[in-house]
Amino acid sequence: MLSKESLQTPAFSRSNSQASVDSASMEDFWREIESIKDNSIAGQEEQRPTEVKPLDEGELEAEWLQDVGLSTLISGDEEEDGKALLSTLSRTQAAAVKKRYNTYTQTMRKKNKQSVRDVRDIFGVSESPPGDTCDNHTAQEDGAQEDKELPRVIKTDEPLSILETIPDMPVHTNGSPGPGQSVQNAVRDDNYLEKNISPETEELSFEVSYSEMITEVPKRNKFKKSDFKKEDYALTKFIVQKTRFGLTEAGDLSAEDMKKVRHLSLIELTAFFDAFGIQLKRNKTEKVKGRDNGIFGVPLAVLLDNDRKKDPGVKVPLVLQKFFEKVEESGLESEGIFRLSGCTAKVKQYREELDTRFNADKFKWDKMCHREAAVMLKAFFRELPTSLFPVEYIPAFISLLERGPHIKVQFQALHLMIMALPDVNRDTAQALMTFFNKVIANESKNRMNVWNISTVMAPNLFFSRSKHFDYEELLLANTAAHIIRLMLKYQKILWKVPSFLITQVRRMNEATLLLKKQLPSVKKLLRRKTIEREVVNPKTSKVLQKSPSSRRLSDVPEGVIRVHAPLLSKVSMAIQLNSQTKAKDILAKFQYENSHSSSECLKIQNQRLYEIGGNIGQHCLDPDAYILDVYHINPQAEWVIKPQPNF
């Protein structure tokens, strides 16, 4: 545990103009640490982690490959999803996978384990570039970006892989530059890493792979230090460029497609840090087994499974929503709401009752006041078997911040981390930040600003049961608090899925369909030309056709879609699209056609247009999305109007 004597401010975390703010914030931090240490919520014994043997490099990389959906590289099994994923990777993403797989294979060979495939069998390259080994970390930062683009295919036993027929996409769709193209052309300000932090508004693009952006910046600019100031007003205001496809929230995609987004995000996050020569290490040396029942110390996924027996559509644990509601009822204007410790006896009583009565709907919420709810909310997160956010990534963030990059780079790293979270963690984090911004909105009365909230909550949301030196622990706490401040500041855009990842998901789905439609080996010579023709002209493709029970493309003319609205009186309508037709225009047309009753008008107000099938599982479209553009990239889709689920 930290001591106050060890309080030394890291170089990246302080400016002279904010010493008094830092002092007040650190007082909050020490009070929170003392509260955690002394109270441990009503004298409950902290769960003791089970020490596990540290993993070696090969085992860590094997775990990473499994986490990104490439377990087939370890098992050797043939699986369409793994092949499809490899086929969509950008240059930097493929380099990140190659590097980890190289480390894994070298470690396995040293252990004299079973034979493993060479990396050249996976990516189809003849030789690795000189110095590009798992032990040479400077290769990535010094010259990896100058290598030729890695092929987007994996080799099979057959001379011609079906993945070789998947065409390369231009830079604006998957972030990988085509021949003669430069990533700089896709970003308005390609020297943003060199700029100091300023309060001016800046555009933020989701169109190009973040790691590709970084590798295109000249090295002299990439590592140029800039002053890092923590004042809230110094955080740049971002405006996200809304393309003709609109913006997509994490909850707008199907569960299967979001799983692909998580895999791609972790690969992209790893490639992003590789571009800075920073290792994204996840050496887990502790393990805590969560409880199977009750509320506190129970994994989020288990809580959510129990809650969905009552409400199938819930995304955030119900007990947490109750804590939010209790504080919002009467505590938003209460001074120091998250600094107060509450009545220890009452907290202990409520804790025991929640554990035994909440799931049976027998807990009496009316007797709990906002102070106890705030205390128990912090305890809820602190006692999770694993922290809400991956604390094992904090060292990489510390290394990044020490380089002093522009806030945009910090945002991009955080954005990818959020996208890589499990669904329940991401949804819970979003609900939590929304709640904290409500608290901060009442700062004039409750004295809880973004600094107080982030400092108090850091040890509860980013906790590690491993032992650290005092200075290391302080550095972890400072970085965690800064990350929370970024989440609070950029709450409105952090949960939007980067469009380059959505494009990669579409390509994965197309590749999976192609792999499942592989032709017999006797037709190998005809296969390539056939598939190439079908990919180039998807409107006549039989590979991507839906089952006979689905709508056939010949049912409607080119540029016309049939929209279904099963919950409205007018259940179906053919819509002629033009270049200006937006999703909200189609919703308005259905609203007009169903305007004969007030109940129908109310129904349409709560509904959205969905793109379903084809190269996407399900996609709730932005009201400002231009539908003809969406139609062109997914002509096989069906179009349905239905309610959008809430938390």
C-alpha cells in the first residue's frame, strides 16, 4: 500500500498552474485509499488472490492469439472464422499477429513440443525482414512501416486459396493503403502528433486504421515530446466526421459482429502500441474466483445472466441501476457524495440483505439513503473478481503518456481498449460514465468535479491485487485517474464503433461465406475466375445469395428496397432510393402512412431502420445514414423497422 511520503508526481502528470488542484485531488485519493484499507466494507475480508505461475512469452502469446479469435493457429484446426479474420487484416495488424505468432512458435520449438506451422505458412512470406523478431522491439518502430504489405491470405494444402480471390479494399474502407495511395491523404492533419495540447476543436476520423495513421507519421514527429497538462479545459474538443454511412454505437451491431469487433480491436490496439515500440503486456500472476450467488464479488456476466431471467433485454446489472437511481433521487446535490463513508453499521446490514434478498425481489430500497448507495456502488466495483477495466494494460498507457503525445493519440488508444472490452464491461462502463456526468453536472452544489470523481474512483475501477512498489502504485493510480477523465470528457464518442472496424467485419462475413462455398478440387482452375467475377459483380453473385425463403434480388428493381415494419399497421413498403435518401426519411414516410392513430405515431417514434443479413449480422442505422450508399455495399441486406433496445 502507498504511503504519503512516497508521493512523487510523475513528470507527465503535473503543470505548475494546477498544483492546488492536484493537491486537493490527491487528498481525495488518500482518503479513498484509507477508506478501502480501514473499512473494507463492513469489515468483510477481502478476497485473496490465488497466486499462479507466471506465463512465459510463448504462453502469453498463445493466450493473446486465443483472445483475438485465432486459436486455430495454435490448434491447427481448419476454421472459416480464423481464416476470414486473417484475410481482412491491414498491414500493421498483420505485422502484429505475425510478431506474436513468431514468438509462440519459437518458444514451442525451444520446449521441444509438437511441431507448429511456420509463420511463412500462415502469411505466405518467404522470409521475415532482418531484425524482425520477437526480441527486437525496435524493428517495429524504426522500419516496420517501410516493409511491403503482407499478403492478406493464409496458405492451405491447395495451390489456390479461396481467400486469394478476396479483393483489396481502398484506404478509406479498411485503413490499408492501396497502390500509389498514402494514408496521409485520408487524414486532414497528418502531423497531429507534433502539436501541443490546445483547447481548440479538432476533427476526428474513424475511417482509417489508427495504427496505420501512426506508422505514416515521420519518426521525428512521432516521438517528439509535448507538454502534457491535466486541466480539463486543456482536453481537445473533438468533432467526429460523420460519413454517408453515419455513425454506429456499439449496441447497434449484433452480438456476433461485436465479437468480431472485439477481436479486431485487440489486434489493432496491439498494432497501435507496436507502432510506438511499446509492448502490450498482459502477464497475469493472480486469479480470484468470483462467487456464484449474491451481489458483491460476483462476476458481471453471472449477475447479468441472473437478471436476464427477469428482463431478457437488460445490458447492465439491475443492482447497479438501482444504485444509480438511489443517488439520483436525492444525492446529486449532496456535497462530497462520493467522498463520504456512510454509516458503517447500515452499510453492513444492507450489504447482507442485498446478497440474500435482491435476486428474490425482497430488498426494501426505500430505507437506503443516497450516502449508503454511493458507498456500496464503489464497493461493488472494487470487489469484482476482475476490475471493470483491464489494469494489465495500464503500464502500456503509462509508457504512451511518458512520450507526451497529443490527446488524439491517447483517445485512440482508449477507444480501442473500450471496443476490446467484453460486452457487459463495455455497457456497464458506458452506464457508469453517463451516471458520473450527471453527478458532475451538479458540481456547484455537490463539489464533485471531474477531478474528484476520477481520483476517487480510480482505485475502485482499476485495481490490482499484485504488490507494487509505492511509486509504481502511485503511477498506476495517476494514469487510471487520467483515463477516467478521458472517458468522462469523451463520453459521447467513445462508444461509437470506428467505421474501419465495421468494414473489416463486413469483409470477414463475406470471406466466411466464400469459404463455406468452396468448390470441389476438380474445379480449382475455374474457381478463381468464377469467384472474382461474383465478387466484382455482387448483384449477380450466387455465392452470397440468401436462402429461397428470403427475399430474392430479382423481386425489386435496382435502387429500390422493400422495407418491413412488422409492428406497424403498414407492414411493408417499396422505397425508391436516390442519393439523398436517409434512414430518417424512410422512417418519416412510414410515420406518415401510419399517422391515422396517435398510438401508431408513438410506435414509430421509438423505432429505427435496421440493415439485416448479407455481409452484416444486424445493424441499427444512424438516422442520417444515406441508404443508397449502404445498399451499394450490402445489396443482399433486408431492411426492417423495429424498436431499438435500451439499457
